[in-house]
Amino acid sequence: MKDINTFAEYMADESRVTPEENRKIDFEVELIGKMIEAREKKGYSQRELAELSGVKQPAIARMESLKSTPQIDTLLKILAPLGYTLSITPIKGK
């Protein structure tokens, strides 16, 4: 294996991170980023969102710091008070 000096080099090395894993990571980062943006746009603290969604604040904090991946039902509970839901959309060019 070649020497890795940066995180970007690590992520680009397919012997360490497969393209599928890379896409999953990118998706999670984008999804959670949008969730944080929506929460901040509404002016909610994590604690307020926890009260509105029924999801405990520490669980929201773990999701927002990418320390855990939410289950779909948990994500739906959090998104509802923010005015969002999940949907399936076609991949561009497919």
C-alpha cells in the first residue's frame, strides 16, 4: 500500500475506501448537512428539535456530528417538524 498523507488521499484510495463506501459517506454528509441547515433556518436548538420530534437531544447531537447514522423512522421524526420528508428521486443521467 502506498503512503497516505491526507484525508483526501485516503478517501481517493479505492483499496481503502470503495466507490460505494465513498458515495454512502457523501450522501450521509449531504443529508445531515441539509438537516442542520433546516434546523438552523427554523431557529431551533437541538433541544427544541428534540422536544418537537420526540427524538432525544443526545441522539440528534450524535447524528449532527456524524457519529451515528439515523434509522429512517428516526430521520422522518426529525424532519417532520422542520417541514421536510424523504423522497426517492431519479439519478440524473440514468
